[in-house]
Amino acid sequence: MTDKGKVTCRDTTWLVSDARDRPLTESERASLADHIAECSLCQGASKQFGALFREVGAYLKGEAPDTEA
Amino acid sequence: MAVAALLLTKEIARYRPALYRLALLQIRDKAAADDATQETLLAALEGIERFRGEASVKTWLFAILRHKVVDVLRQRGRFVPPPSEDLNAELDITGFDTLFDAEDCWAAPKNVWANPETVVERKAFFKVLEACLTRLPARTARAFLMREWLDFAPGEISSDLDVSPGNLRVLLYRARMQLRTCLDVGWDRA
């Protein structure tokens, strides 16, 4: 891929957020996947985002345990 | 049968605080959140025969609440932000700058959160998550929950909040980044 498609870690956080609201374009998806594949920091961050979205979803569906004592 | 219905009635009432907290996070008006909670409990009691036990009582109630809250938002029309909250401040995402270095690479390693597995851990995790959600500014929280909970299209949220699509994108980004940071700080000590 060309340098034009290269994205920074910060760019990937925007793409991860945008992907919740609209389908990413083919080239955005490729840039995101390529960056994450090569960047261990982003692998950690993307697992955190994945866990965040999963647990927020569980909370909003009432699948989370009660938080009161 | 009567005993089962009585037990179910008691269990339904037990979730009132959890329903109210979520309603309040979304609607940001105590009286309206209380009404939505009350209507949810009444609808559940009226429809108690329809509860099949396939879902848990709690998820069943949360699904009813979701419909009630959508109705409330549609009836109330556009969001009126609290006067203390300034859109420009909510759009200011320079606070995340310290997370990145000069090349916009993450400045510190990201530990994967220990998966909250036991009942006690999950309880603690969701306590932190709820606190993090409560700390979001009203408009940011409203945008985030309309999107992630009520599944409104971004266009509908923009017009509800009276912000441009570009600004909505920033609000949603900020909510997600802030929640990630909040959980990073609040949970990852375990």
C-alpha cells in the first residue's frame, strides 16, 4: 500500500469511533487493519475499545449485574 | 401461578433504581426520567403474563424502558442543554493530546483490561462504567446514548441536539475516548 493510505494511532481512534456510526470505506478499513496489524500499542487500544463497546452494550441491555450494594 | 406472579412483581420493583438511573442518564430530567421508569414498571406489571422467562426480568424491563425513553425524546422535541454547559467546551478534545506523542502514536502501552469475570469483579467494573457515563457532559452523554442505546441515526441526533454532523462526530468521538480513558484509570488498577 502507498504512504497515502498510512494512518497514525490517533487516526485509528477516529476510525474506530466512526465505524460505530457509518460503514467505513474500503480504503479506511484497509488502513485501519494494516496499522493495527503492525502496531502493538493499537492492538492493546483496540482490545480496550472492543471491551468497552461490548460492556456498554451489556449495560444498556440490562445484562450487567446491579451496581447498588 | 398466583405465587409466581407475586414473586415476579417483587422482582420487577427491585429494578426501579437501575431503570431510573439509565433513564436519567439519557433524558437528564428527573421528573421525566421518573415518569419513564414508572410507565415501564406499569407496562411490565400489566404485561406480566407475556413474560415468558426467555430473557431475564431485567433485560425485559430494560427493553420496555428503551421504548418509553424513545417516546419521551420524540415527544419532548429538541434537547435544551443546561445553561452551564458550553458546546465549544464539549467539542474541545485537546485533552486527549497527552495520550499521543509528537508522531500521533500512543504515548503509553495499552494494557488490555483484565476481563471482569467473577460476580464481584463484574459488579465493580460496571460501577466504574456507570460513574464514567455519569461524568460525561449532558449533551455528549445524550448523543452517545441516543446512538449506542436507542440506535438513532446520526442525522436524527444532529437535529435533536442542533449541532452539525461534524460536531456530532466530535461529540461521539469524545464520549468513546473519554469512556476508554475513564475505564483505563478506574478499572485497570485491578
